[in-house]
Amino acid sequence: MWNRTPTSKDDGRRPAPPVVAPPAVAPPVVKPPPVVTPVAATPAPAPTAASPPPVAAAPAVVPPEEPPAVAATPSSTRSVEEQRPAMAWVGKSVLFRGDLISLEDMTIEGQVEGTIELRDHTLTIGRDATIRADIVAKAVTIFGGVTGAITASETVEIAETGSVEGDIDTRRLAMADGAVLRGRVNTGTAADDRTAQRPQRKAAS
């Protein structure tokens, strides 16, 4: 506040106080935005063709050696039938009457009337065979019908479909269930003696 001595000019009124101007405030300085200079884009380098990886050389293939040719032997060229064990065969349509002698194993499917001699070999009587003869063999297997004496140095086997009417001399007899036997059976050493005593006949050449 200020003090002044009143004068006659004041007319008894008090002068108005001076107006105090507000302090000047400087406006804020605004910085212009930075100028960005555009930079030309550098073109990317063109892709170059990649070189193929090195290829390893394939190993040389040596053809296998062919085995030496083997000359065919007579035994290798034989047929299956020739390699089978020798065996005589009497078919179903055969009817034999007389003395039947064989120097090999035999199978009979037909009819025989007389005598059958296979002293050191095996005789098989088939299911459809009809035998009316005396038999001398090493072993006899019977699937059909036999009428006559049987002498075997080893065995006589009668299957379930077989039948025998006559005496049997053998070292061992085997019969299946259902087999038929009508006659006398002699087993053991006595049968061997009787077999040895029978005269051996020679086969016709």
C-alpha cells in the first residue's frame, strides 16, 4: 500500500489504487517436429542359384560269378517212379491162378488162387483183394480176405477190415479191433523152424 498526503484536489475522495498488471508470462516454446529425411530403400540382392551338393560316385557293381555247370548224372535224372523202392503190384482186375513167386515186395489188390511165396520180402493184401492160397513171406499185412495157411518169418498183421480163414505160423501176430481170424495160431521158434523147413521155389526167369 502507498501513503500520500491528501490535497485540495482530492475533494475529500480517496484516489483509486493503481491497477497492478499481472506479470507477463512467456508462451511455451514449441519445438518443431524433427524432419525425417526419406532414405531410398536398397534393393535386396537377387537370389543366386544354389550349387547342387556333390554327388558321390556309385560303386562299381560286379556281377556275381555263375556257378559252374554240373553235368547231369543218371541218378539225378531219374523220375520219381524210378526212385521208389521196387515193389510188384497185382491190380484189381487181375485174376491169377497157380504159383506166384516174387523176389521183391508185393501188393495184391486182385484175386489169386494157388500159392504165394515171397520168402524174404513183404506181402500186402489190399482191401479189395480175394486170396485163396497158401502164403509164405517175411511179413504179411492183410486188409482184405485170405483163405489158406500163412507162414511168416517175422510178423502177420490183420487190419480191422481183414479176415483170415486158416492156420498162421509167425513170430508175432497183431490184430486190430474188428479183424476176423478162424484157425490155429502158432508163434515163437516153432514157427521159424517150419518156415525154414519149407522148400524154397525158384522164380521163373
